[in-house]
Amino acid sequence: MSPLVLTFLFICGSLTAIISAVSGMGGGIVLLSILTLFLDISVIVPIHGVVQLISNSTRTWLLRDNVIRKIFLWFCAGVPIGTLISIKIIKTIQNKDIFLIFIAVLIFYSVFKPKRLPEIKLPYWCFSFVGVCVGILGPLIGATGPFIAPFFIRSDFTKEQIVATKSSVQVVGHLVKLPTFFYLGFNYLEHVNLIAVLTVGALLGTHLGVKILGKIQEKSFRYIFKGALLFAGLRILYKVLM
């Protein structure tokens, strides 16, 4: 990759990390889309997983006092199960559109839900099942943020709790993907320069984004979060239909 392209991707990595820190999501999807301009999808998903692992880990650490630990622990219990299932089925699945359509429906319900309909307010222990689903979906579709996000659109969480807890569970989701791709024969060392550039960009962007998050009003954050989620849902529909 040329120095010019690496510089461009560094800037993109920084900006998308800011988006994720401020809105709670969206940056990973945007970065994934940008990477498709330069790399094959079989290379993008493993690299994207490493960068998102660093980005989410940084957000989690900076907002660690706001992590809802019961959700994190229940989620952790489910992810390894889903990952084992994914390893077994990843080479046999030909059409992944059904997973994307399900995620899109979940997103649009969360964003456009009339007030008379209930929030998706899961008991904490149910996040173990969310973890199983993320373990399955991670190696298949790459960015699982749009699937996780609807479960955090709830009135009993602050904006810091949403970003911190969502980031913490995504750390687990991205972490368990690494052995999966090692098992499938992906060589991370061949792409170490790109990974390093994107990682540094993600670190800088995350630090700046968390500072911006602290200055945003709670109501404004809800609109930003839903806006980012809607963007992700529309992108998924476009991907399925095109």
C-alpha cells in the first residue's frame, strides 16, 4: 500500500473512532465501507476486527466506571459458545443475507418504534444470548455493532453507560474473532503496517471522541445514537439489495 493511501486510512481511522466514541456506534461500519475500496472482504474482516478491538478497548478503559458489569459478564458467558458454532458453520454458509435482514429489522424497530410499543429492555441475564449471537455473527459479517446497539436504546441507561457497556461487550466479540481467523489460516503479519496505522488513528480518535461525549447533552446523544443506527440499517439494506 502506498504512503498516500496509508495516510488517508489513518485519517479515516481517527475520524471513524471519533464517530463511535460520540455516538456509541457507526464508526466501525463506515471504516468497513472505506476499506472495501482498497482490500478484499476476506482480508478486511480480520483486520477490521483488530482495529475495532483496540478502539473499543480504549473506549471501555476511558469510561470504565460506567460499564454495567452484570451485562458484561452475562455477555462474556455467551460469546465463546457462539464462536465455536461459527467455526463449525462459517465455511458452509453461502448466503449471509438472512442475518443482515434480521439485523435491519431489529434496527428499524428500535429507531422508529411508536411510544406505545415496548422498549427492547432485556433482563441482564438475557445478554448471554446476545453474546451467543455475536459470537456467531462476528466472523460471518464483521461489524456486529448494529446488531448489539438496539439492545442499548433504553431509558434507564445514561449515555456514558451505553457507550461504555456496548464498547466492553464488543471488546469480547472482537477478541474471540482473532483465534477464529488464526484457525482459518489468516496471516496478520502480512498486513502489520496497515493494522498499525489504523490502530494509532483509532487511539487518537477515541481519546478525542470521549472528551466530546462528555460535553453532549443526554437528549442530543439519543438522537445521535439513533441517527448512527439508522445509517447502519440503511447501509445493510443497500448491501442486501444491491
